Amino acid sequence: MKTLKEKIKTDYGVFECRFTPDEHGYVVTCPSVEGVVSWGKNLIEARKMAKEAVELCIEVSVQENIKLGIAAREVSRKEVEVMTR
């Protein structure tokens, strides 16, 4: 099977993720958000994990004051603080 590309809606915008099948499920990456890698046993679970991984990566980068390359749009510290309350 080939790698699938899908747009995943998160609390911080829409991000294109890649779902690569492996022998046990799907490996998820999000090229537009540095550091996002996850996995799901099927495509439904992989989509949920992709959303969670993108959101957590953005939230941690803001909390830790880490510059994160986000290609879709810049997410401000204020947006994350409001969303995580």
C-alpha cells in the first residue's frame, strides 16, 4: 500500500498528515509541524492519533518556548493558552 495524505482538522487549524502502512497499522507524520510522529492500529485510530500529536506538539512548543516550524500558519502563544484552559 502507498502512503496516504489527508488533511486533519485540529484545534489550531488544518494540517496535512501522511499515513504510511506498516505491518501492524499506520505510521503518522505531519511534515508541516516538526516532531509529529504517531501510530494507529487502523486508519480511524491513526487519524485520532494524528490530531492529538499535532495539538500536543504545538502546545508543548508554546509552553516550553520552543520555536516550531509550522507551515500551515503561525499559532500564537495566546491561542494555545486560551485553548488549553
